Amino acid sequence: MVSVTGRVQGVGFRAWTQREATRRGLVGWVRNEFDGSVSALLEGTPDTVDAMVDAMQCGPIGARVDRLSSMPGAQTERQGFDITEPDF
């Protein structure tokens, strides 16, 4: 699970994450959170996940990442990488 704070909503961060994750062969999801952050669940080989987390520290043009935290998360049953909505 990855959580990103900064200017990460309204700058295409979710769509960029989806494209990058799909290009890298990852599965999972990305979503905006109500507090202005973006969360993502990334599943794939450890090296590929690490490379994606590194890329997310910069994000797309127009984004500003102030803080990125990651921790091991649950595995997903997904077949692809989706943009989702918060579970509230």
C-alpha cells in the first residue's frame, strides 16, 4: 500500500499511475482519498513494485509529492490496474 501527499489530486496522478503500473505489468488500484492524498495498492514482483514506488515519488508533470509512504499490503484479486473510489 502506498500513500502520497502533496499536490496529487487534479493533476492526473491517478491516470498516470494507472498507465505506469499497467506498462510495468503490475495489478492493483489507485484512488483519491478525501483528505487530498492518493492511495495505491501495487502488486507484482518486488523489483517492479520498488521501481513503481520510486517513480511515484515524482509523479506526472504538474504533481508535487511532499510525502510518500509505503508498507506491505494485502494481495489483490484483480487482473489489471484500476482507478477506484474510496470505501467510505
